[in-house]
Amino acid sequence: MSERETFMPDEVLAASLAKKGPKQYTLWVDLEYCVGCHACTMACKAENNTPLGVDYNRVTEVEIGEFKDPQKSPDVRVYFIPMPCMH
């Protein structure tokens, strides 16, 4: 199985290409690889030339877990969720 087939099986790709009418595109954001660098926010800001204080793309930080006992290892995870406007 090729790398592309792990994301989209050949049947799905063939069915999508066979559809009539305008093509619809999507943006895939793999949250396991987002490290919260805000590069997507800066790229969107540069591309759309937005003024200060206006961001079409935001990155939210979500912290899950607790750190109660300093004798034990913490059970805390941080996830970054990019939220593009998709316009």
C-alpha cells in the first residue's frame, strides 16, 4: 500500500474524480504533528494582508490532565488545535 493510499483509497479517489461539476478542495490538518508554532497563522496573515489584531487562523492550546503529586510523574498532555476560517 502506497503512502497516498493510507490517506485515500483508490476507490474514493476514482469516485471523486468521476463526479461532474466543480471540484471541492479541503484542508487536512493532522493534529498529532501540530506543535503550536503559529506558522499557519503567520502565513494566513501574510497572504490575506490582515490588519493588526485580525487573525483568520487561530491556534488554540488545550491542556489535559492533572499534576497533583510531585513524587509521581505528571499526567499532563498539551494539544494544539489550529482553527482556520476555511473561507
